Amino acid sequence: MLDVDFVRQHFPCFNDSPTARWAFFENAGGSYAPQSVSSWLYRFFTEYKVQPYGFSDMSIRAGEEMDMAYSRIAEWINAREEEITLGPSTTMNMYVLAQAVRATLAEGDEVIVTNQDHEANIGCWRRFSEAGIKVREWKIDPGNGELDIADLRTLVSDKTRLVCFSLCSNVVGTFNDVRAVSKIARDVGALVVADGVSYAPHKVIDVTELDADFILFSTYKTFGTHLGVLWGDADVLRTLPAQGHYFNAANPRYRMNPTGPLHAEIAALNGVFDYFDSLYHHHFTEKKGGLHERAKKVFKLFAKHETDLANLVLDYLRDNPRVRLIGKDRAGESDRAATISFVTTDRSVVEVAKHLAQKQVAIGCGNFYAVRCIEALGIPSEPGVLRASMVHYNTREEVHRLLQAMNEAV
Ligand SMILES: Cc1ncc(COP(=O)(O)O)c(C=O)c1O
């Protein structure tokens, strides 16, 4: 079992801070970071915030910490280091990736996007239509927000070059079946771009197991600093034109990155892995296994705990006649994240969110840039939906506070 008290000791926001009074349920918008992340960031800023990879002690140290972060990120997701690009956000990384892919397509080619995704993995691909590329939409079920794999089969053809979808929607919360999507895409020779932003806080990405060509996620939602990770299969990356400065084309870190890296924020990601390791050593005695294996074991504890919390919330929402729940009404560890969206039928969602805030219960309210998904569900994207999103540091006691405040509000 996950020792949640031990977990929470790592986060200053739960201890010596005015924020400690809040029950926080907007983790899908951005998670808290443990002390270890702030410590790496503080040290970098106060001791060696200089141009890295030079000859001074400060510059060497700065470069070493960045290198260490690149290699730990790669290890975490079971990738090779040359497959990792770190940019400012997933939206920006996706946009850059789209520029690269676009150069390889021709008029008459087709790409598939969903209407379930965050706009980051839709808009940049939809723009391809300006170049005569056909964009097909894989549509959700308007009742429950789910994608049906059978529908994808009817959309692909020998013209399909790309299938873009999410490992987990930030509104619906279902873990989509990436292997099934990849199989269909591979059969017609198409590439697969998977948005992993709402997946990565809950499950360890294993790029060899998930079988996509590109997986992107945001580290500010995985307990770190505000960055985006673009993983691309090395062989596929090589087929795309470089997007960075021409003289960096052979440098895998900067090939797909037209911007300068955010040095301190990259170095501070080491704090995320220190945190995972601290949890590992607290819960497990076995010493062998690399970062990826250790993280998988820790995340297995997360999944069990999060599923338990999710089902407390789902049990309440499912039985409430004044609520329309989106997505699965029961969570299993491998089919649903603890990202739970719903609308209230008798009271505006904004009023409910405000009422909860008065009780120091923080819940999301809006469209979360999944505008197409929310509208396809027949819900106005303004003001959108309520979203209670939990991660491993949430507690049962917090959930009880949420449900009590919900009872009053609804
Ligand atoms: C599922 C999903 N994809 C993409 C994004 C965009 O990520 P970023 O803010 O790093 O651009 C978000 C952000 O909320 C998201 O939830």
C-alpha cells in the first residue's frame, strides 16, 4: 500500500504553507512539485545559473546537471537519450513536430485526428488541410465521450499517413488502447502520435511497450518544472527534417527544438527522480532494477491508491440524479485515470466550483482546451464542465471533503 503520509512529507504545500488547508483536485491542470524539485532549481539559480557546457566550474556543473536530467528522463520512459527533446510545453513541441511532419506529406495524403483530444494534438494537424492534405476525424460517442476502435478501422486507408490521439483524454479519463490504435495505423503504414499528458502522471510511459512513433507529455503535470517532453522513435525522427538551427541538425537534443533549452528547469527535473527514488526505497527493499523498473513499481502503488479514490468519487457521482458524469462510471487500475469530469444539471458549474472554493476544495471548471470533445458531448464549452482530478498524493479524507462540499452545492 502507498504510504500517503510519507508521500505528503515531500511536499511543502501540504505542510508549512497556507495551501495546506486546501484539498486540491485540479492536478490534471498542473501538479504540485516535491521539495526536491525546488532544491535543484534553487541550487541551479543561486550557484550556477550560467551558460552550461563551458570551462568554469559553474558552467561545467550546470551542464552536468542538465545531462543527468536528460538521461534520467530517457531511462524513466525506457527510451534512448537521443530520442528526447525538451521544449517549453507539449503544445509547442507538438507544433514543431507538425512542421516537421508536414514537410514529408503531399497533397492527397490523409491524417486522422480525434475530437476527444486537447487542442494541442488537433489544431496543428488540422492546419495540414491548407496544403491539400485531407483531415479525417475520429469521433467520440456523444453519450459517454469514448472513442470506438471500430470507427478508426473505417477511417484508415492506404492514404493515411498519420493517426493522432491521446493515451488518456484530459476530460474523459479513459486510458485509450494504444496498441490497438498502433496496429491499425501500422497495417496501412501510418505513423502514430500519442498525447501522453494526462497519462504520464498516473502510469509510467514505456515507449517500447506502447508502440507509438511519438509520445509527448508535460513535466509540470508529473510533479516537475514547466517543460514538455517530446519522445520520438530514433529511426522515425531521422526521416524528418530538422527544425532547429541548421548547424544543430546532427544534435539530437536540438534537432527538433528551435528554441534554447530552459537550463534550470531541465536540471530541476532531477528532483522528480529523487522523489520517485525516495518513495521506492521507503516501500521496497529490493536493490536491483533501473529507474524505469523502480518507477513502475512505485506507480503501481499510485494506481491502486488513485483507483480507490476515483471509485469513491464515481460512486457518489453515478448515483446522483443532479449530475451527468462523463466517461466510465467505475475505475479499474488499467482502464481509467482519476480524472473525473461531470456537469451539474440544477446548478451552474461555475457556482458549484465557487462554492467548493469557499470550502477550500479546489476543483477544475472549464473546457481545458478540449473544446471539441465537450461540444461533441452536447455540453457548451463555456462554462464547460467540472473536473475533479486526483493524483497519488490525494487522500481519502480530501475526497470526503469534496463529496461533502458537493452535497451542499448540488
Ligand atoms: C491532454 C493534454 N494534452 C496537451 C496539453 C497541453 O500541454 P502544455 O500545457 O504543456 O502545452 C494539456 C494541458 O492541459 C493536456 O491536458
